[in-house]
Amino acid sequence: MNLTKSKTAKIAAGFVALALAFVFFVTPVTSNAQTAEELQAQINSLLATIAALQAQIGGTTGGSMSSYTYNTDLTIGSTGTDVTALQTKLVEAGFLTMPSGVAMGYFGSLTQAAVKAWQASVGLPSTGFFGPLSRAKLNSTAGTVPPVGGTPGCPTGAMYNSTTGAPCTTTPAPVAGCPAGALFNSLTGAPCATTPVTGASEGSITTKLAASPTNNANVRFVADVPVYGVEVTAVGSPMLVDRADLQVSVIPSGGSAQNPSLFINTVKAWNGTTLLKSWPVTSTTFSKDSSDRYHAIFSGLAVNIAQDAVGTVTFTFSVNSISSTDVVRAVTVQGYAGNTQNIRAVDSAGYQSYADMSGSANTRSHTFKSAGSSTLTVTLNNALTPKASNNRVNTTSGISKMIMEGFSAKSESGDSKITKIYVANNATTSDGLASTLYLCAGSDTTCASPLGSVTAGVSTNAAHGTAYEALFNSLSILVPQDTTSNFLIAADYPTTVGGQMASTSLSTNSVQWEQPDGSTSSSTPTGAIAGTDQYMGLAVPVWSILETPTPIVTNPSFSGTATGTVVAKLKFLVTGNGGTLTKPVIEDFGLCFASSTQTTYTSAAVNCIGAGDTSFTSRVIDSISPTDATVGDGGSYTVTVAAVLTKASTAGTAVSQMNTIWQMVATSTRATIGGASIRQTWNTGDWHTPFSATLQ
């Protein structure tokens, strides 16, 4: 060490000792003749002198650190100028206090703790290692360390500034769980302030049994069973409900009360759907009092309730499963009768308030029975199952996640957990088989988040009567008792599916599920759980009906042998997907008039009068737009077709059919796209007019 610097340090240290001696020995003698203000002024003056000497010592030993550049990683055991410079800044900012007589320059455990505190204050990982991140942070601020409490020389809790000797105005360090303005700690439920909050008021609570959950004499599930609810009203102040002392009775059928921990494995508290806290139950969770009552205190609820508002705390139990050979258990819950202060809350002034929830009027009773069996019924969901249609195949990637089928699963008698689903992979040729199948929730209409996927099956399952079958295995999909869950099956198809306009479909052959008692059951649906055929091509026409007008009766006089006519129109949109589309002509449409005594159209009710019958006098393109001979890929034609049915003037087949209601039906369409002529006879179920009035 430099001799001059050593002498300066010794002189300063000696002066500090003399100053302290003055404070502790001279002051008591003269204090009787001085006022408190004068004494405080002397102390402040001495502290300022000490601080000035400390600053002088810092200046002679380390120089100014405000522009110091840190180049070395520092950790436990490091020494040298970088350590001294770092310690000096940490002391000035209040993160580090060096013990008396200990020289700077050695990186020890105290310095490590100070570095951790500084790192946390500036958003760095709090490791205590002064490495590249820390050096970059401090170098970027020209060596300035933000002070603890906001004032250099005033660490949290300090009464006087270690640099100037002036009184410190300190702010308590933030407390975990107590953000600014919070009345109560969100982690512990304790008041955030040790003194009453400005404007705080004393309050109290009133409680009553919540409407939900109700008594349940037929509990057949084991996880998070709602058993008890307390409705709390805050009176006169915001209130924080932080504790409940609950009395719990568990009695096996034909037996005596047992320690609830033998049956209950977890207790949870909820505020609506928000989980407040969870308590694993051990053999020591419940205490037994002298009256043989079991109870447990559940604290740390931290439910904030605004003044004059109402809040609810609901408790749930998760229990050990009851097998089919085990006995049922009666479970009752109430506030602990041995402590009438069994519900506790804290007001904004920090005072506690209590309420009593004991007694039969505040008891909920439940009977936990054997989980037992369940029935799962699987049916086709027509609303979710796409109609037959034409689908373009991408020549590079094929088709991805095309929705093929929708089905519903309803669970009765108990909960059902679906574990396996067998799906048939059908096609007119092997080139039309799907490559990958997906199981999705019914609400996931694009199958963006599959519940499961599987490589499409090519195995034979004689039991299900299919040559190609895929198995969704290792599923765990819960369908709660008395609820229905909807599902979709989607598929990827290879490029080969489009080579021959192949048709393909999927069907759900069997569903396996786990019953509440753990046993396995399966069902092969008796009805067809199958999607409709989907037609694939490299270029396809896509048809849709735009209007279904009421037939126009131009001459409704059909009585006797008089003539009469019925005119009907249908409007279509056809779009080319994958190639050039040729303008349709009237011969591309199969049109019929159908008579029926029914009021809705079904294919069985159609009695078509073909074009060869003289009563079918005309069919024409009523209008078409555009009139171009062809349109490119993605282009469309809007086509209105019309047909006229005439009643013959002489007796015959046509006359005998003119005795009921009528509609016009389009039985097929055809389009030429990419040079290929494709006739469509599928998805024509709604290609018809409404029925006319009876024409006689």
C-alpha cells in the first residue's frame, strides 16, 4: 500500500475514534444543559464529519468510481482493484456494509450477498456472480449503482445517511404478496401494513351456508367433489377471509366414525372456478378432540371481499376410490363445533372478525357410493358430418386434415373415460385410403388441436367386418355422467387418391371406455356410424344450390281433361377447382317432376316423368352468367334451369299422375373441367323446389 494513503487512512480512523468517543463520553455529561435539538445537531455534525472522512478515504484508496470500467469476472475469492471499485459502489448505494476494521479488496460472502441484492434490483439473475451480464449492466450506467431505498447512503431501515449524516427517509422493502395498495397479503392472508391504512375502517363478517353444493346422497366420483360452501358478507370494511376450521365426519356403512384421512386424500378451496389453495391430507391433518370430533384448520385462503359485497368459499374433497365390494361412506361437513370462531376474516384496519358455521343448520351431508359402472352410447352426429362432395387433391401434398365424420358419445349411470376408438378406413381402391387419421373435439372444426392421431390402418379386423382399420390407442377422454361429448374424425390423403376420382369414407366401428370402478367396457354401435363418401380429384367441379323458388303454376285448371302446366326453376353455382371449367348446357342437368302425397321430399317418394314422356314438354337454361365458353381455375358459372310439366288433354299415365302435389328435382349434374367430364349424382338431397299446392 502507498505510505501516504496508509497515513491518511490511519489519521481518518483515529479521528473517527475520537469523534465516537465524543459522542459516547462527552455528550452524556453536557446533555443536561442542552436541548434535544442541540444534541441532535451535534450528532448530525459529527456524522457529517465522519462521512466526509470516509469519502476522503474512499478517494485516496480507490479514486472516483463513477467512470470505472469493469473488465474482470468476480466471485468468491477474487481480489484487486475491480473488487474494491465494486464494493465502494455497493457501499455507497446501501447494498453492502463493511465490518469495522475490514479492508476492501476481497470478494467474500458479504460482497456476494450484496451483489445478489443489486442484481435482483436491476432485473438480472440473482446469482452473486459478477460476470459478463453484471459487468455490462454496470458499465452501461457509467458505474452508477441505483441505491437501496432511492437515496445514496440510505439502505432500507437506516436512520441516518452514511455519507452525509442527514436523516434518512426510508421506505419499507416490498413484501412478497403485498403489491402497492394491497390491504392483505395474497400469499399469507396477513395484513400488508403493520399500522392501519389511511382511511381504513373496522369491519366484520356475516356468514351462511352457500346454496351450492347441496346435499348429495349419490356421489359416484372421487376427484374434487364439492362438499361445502360458505357465503361471506363483508360489513363496514373490505374483508379478507383467511381461515376456516372445519369439522368432518366420515362413517363407513355399518361402522363407526373414522379418521377422515383414511378416506380423504386432498382438500381444495375455491372462489368460483379459481383454486385458492390445496392441502394434501396426511394422518395428522385432522385432530380429534375430547368429544371424538375430527376437525382441521385450513388457513391462507386469501379471499378478498369488497365492503358490503358477498363472496363464497367452496371446499372440495378428493377421496380414495370405493370398489364394488367396499362399503359406502357417509361424509358430513360443518364449522367446528368446538370453536365458534371457526370462520376468520381480517378488516382493512388489521383487526380480526369471526363467524360461527357449526350446528346442524350449517351442515352438508354426502354419501359416497361405489363408483360402479357406466354406459356409453355412440351415435352419428349428422350436423358435424360433412355431406358428400367433390374435393381437389393437391398434386404435391394431397389433402390435409379433411373432416370426414362427426359422432357423439353420451355417458349414463356414471362417468366414462374413452380409451380406444376403432375406425374403418374405406375406399373404392387402395389408392383412396387415408394415410393419417385424427381425433378432434367437436368444437375444433379445423382439427387444429387433435386429441389423438394414428397412421391409418391396413390391417384386417374380422370382428368389425373391415379389411382396413385404424386404432386410436391410449386415449384418456372423460365423458362425465349424463353429458354428451362430440367428436370429429379427420384424415390426410396422399396424392394418389386423386388419380381415379376415388370415393372414400370413414366409419367408427367400436369405442372402448373405462368405467368408474376401473373395469373396461366396449361397444360396437348397432347403427351405421359412418361418414358420407367423399370424392377426390386433381380437378373437380363444386356444385351448390343458390335458390329454391316455389314452382309457378301457369294454368292450375287440372280438372277433367283440361290441360294445365307447372313451371319450376332451380338456380345453381358451379365453380372450377383445379382446371379450366366449360360452360354448362341443359343436357348437363338431370331434371324430373316428382309427385307425392308427402309434404317433404324423400328419394323414395320421387315419381319421375322423364324427357321421353310427352307431358315433359321442355327444359331449358333460363339464364347463365358469364356467357364465356370457359372460365379459368377458380372461376364460376351461375346457372338457372327451368322445366315445364304439361297435363295431357287425354287420359293416360301423365293424367293419372296429375292428382297430387308436385316438385321439380335435379337428380344429377355434369361439368367438364380440365378436359374430363364428371357427372355428379351425390349430395343432391336439397336440389329440389318445395312442393306445390295440390293440383287437380
